[in-house]
Amino acid sequence: TKMASDGPPAKRARDEREDFRSHWESVCQDILDEVKEMNLPQFVTDYVKKMLDYNSPHGKLNRGSATLSCLQAIKGSESISAEEEKQAIIGGWCIELLQASFLVSDDVMDSSITRRGQPCWYRVPN
């Protein structure tokens, strides 16, 4: 999936974020597959899925979606292989997961009630 390069900058950025977001389910499934290989009880995998979906794909995604744009700027859009593109997207989601962990930690330290209009993760029941 080559990122958008046409149109006004705001539309391009929005299109790039949506394209980046479209890879979330695949990246999330890869993480869950790794968790399943640990032979932990199913409720652990279910909890990880809930935690990932609650905290990761709903922000602005500026950091993560920038990874492919940066690779394109460095290497040139036409010379990026499918594998390089995939790795850039995975790297971008790693950045987003790291950012989400910072936000969860910040919410706990600040005793925050909500984030992005919903209860902070540490306040979600179960």
C-alpha cells in the first residue's frame, strides 16, 4: 500500500493516517499470535487484545504514520519494496504502541479520569 501523495497536505496526511490505520488488525494479530505461542491461558490473550484495541489505534497516529513517509523521503517512493514498506508500517505501529504505553503511565501518575473521551485504561473494569 503506497501512501497517498496527491492533494493538499492536510488531505494527504489524513489519507496516510487512514492507510496506516488499515494495517492495525494485521499487526495486532501478529502480536496475539506471539502471545498464544506462550501457552498462557486464553483469558490472557483476550486481555491483551482488549488492551491493544483500547489504547493503540484511536489516536492521531502522527508518529507511526510518519515512518513510511520518512522512508519514502529517504529512499524515494518508487524504490521501496513491499517488504520494506511492511517493515516501515510495523515499525510505525511499534512507535504507536510505545506512545500508548507512555500515555497509560501518564494517566496513572496523574490520576487522570479520561483520555480521548473515554475512561483511562487503568480505570476500565476487569
